[in-house]
Amino acid sequence: MRSQNSNSQSGRRPGGQRILYDAHGTRVKGSPLSNKLVRFLLFGVIPYIVINGIILLLVCSTPKISIEVKDTNDYVSSDIVFNVHSLLPLKEMKVTMESAPVEYEKSGQNYRCTVSQNGTFYVEATSVNGMMRAAYADVSMLDDTAPAVDEESANIDQGVLSFSISDTQSGVNYDSIYAVVNEEDIVYPSAVDRTLGTVTIPLPSKVTSVELYFEDMVGNARSGHITVNTTLIDPNAAEDEADEGDSAKSEDSGAEAETS
């Protein structure tokens, strides 16, 4: 009984742990920092993990790149917007189109440039820690190809050459079509069906060669040679050429187109 009173008066537990009370008799809890394990975790392990994590993040930080190719309005050029996000400052950035350098404008982390050809758009960014990332996008909506003549459609009937022509992007400029006959006479189409893409050109009675010229709506041009069966233009043409020492070869199709 005496021992219990002694422990109560001294504020100690039977194990020797001291218990403190404030002036109002409320028990005062001990500080967690008085625990050696807590101090080791707070001032040793956690700072070590945080500091080394930050170092690892900075060393391994790699730029992020996103590219957006805008639609074209004229089939001649297109705007490209790309974003480069980097935790660290950039050391170097390369922007190319088919390996050729491209000029660009910067606004914050966004960049904008204009390209006028199809191909592979490439961005490469390197941060100050030496980490590099690259991204690319294909540009294919620009019209850099001239219209095409359907070679199998080329035909001569009753002195009229007809053929089909098409362009899958900007479209055929039908006003640009004409033919050079016998290497000197320019002949324009007599009829054009823009819906079907068919063109008819009247030919003179004696024809030895026909070369077509045509463009698309953005100016891509091409020429096409037509091998003509002269007997379908003038039945007497073959005999006239034979008398002059020339030979005329007759073909079943009447005309053969070859674009170049």
C-alpha cells in the first residue's frame, strides 16, 4: 500500500516511465521526437529518399513532344503546331521537314510553323541534362502531284480525241488543257465534262503526233504524248505517208496515251 502511494505521488509508472501533468492536472503527452526511431525516420530516411528522388527525377527528366498537323485550305501549305514540355531548360531543338531545317515561331511551350510540301515532319528536343526525345508526323494532304490521264481511256473516233483526266486533291484545271498537234498547232478542247472528267479535242485531218498539256488547280503541270493511229483520222493519210517513205502503224485502240 505504501509502495502504490509512493508511485502515485512521484508521477512514475511501475516501470520507471515518468508521467507529467500540467497545472490543471491534465496529463502532458511526450513529444514524438523523443523516440529514437521517429527521429531516425524524420531526419535520416525520409530526407534521403526525397533528395535522391529529386536528383533522379532531374537526371532522368525527358522532354515531351506533341505534334498537330492542321488541315489545309489551299492544298499548297499547312500549319503545324507542336508543343515541347520539359521540366528542365532545353539545350537544343531540331525541326526539319524531309531532313531540311524548318523555321518556326515560339509562344511559351507552343511552336508553330508552315510547310509547303508533303513528307515527314520531325522534331527533336534535348534538355540540359542530355536527355533527348524525338517525334514525327506525316504530312500528306498537300497537292504536289499533277493530274493523271487514264491511258486506257484515250480514244480517237471520227477525228475526235477523247480521254479521261483526274486529280484527287485540288482538282483538274480544265481551262489549262490544250493539245499541240504535229508539234506546232495548238488545239483546245471542244467539250469538257467536269463531272465525269472527260475531255474531247478535235483533230485535223492529218495528224502525226499529239501532245497534251494540263495542270491542277494549284499549278502542278504535266504533259502527255498521244500515239495516234493516223488511218482513223484520214483513211488516205497512211497511203500519203507511205508515198513519202514514212510508215504508219495501225493499232486497234486508235490512240495510246503516255504521260510524262
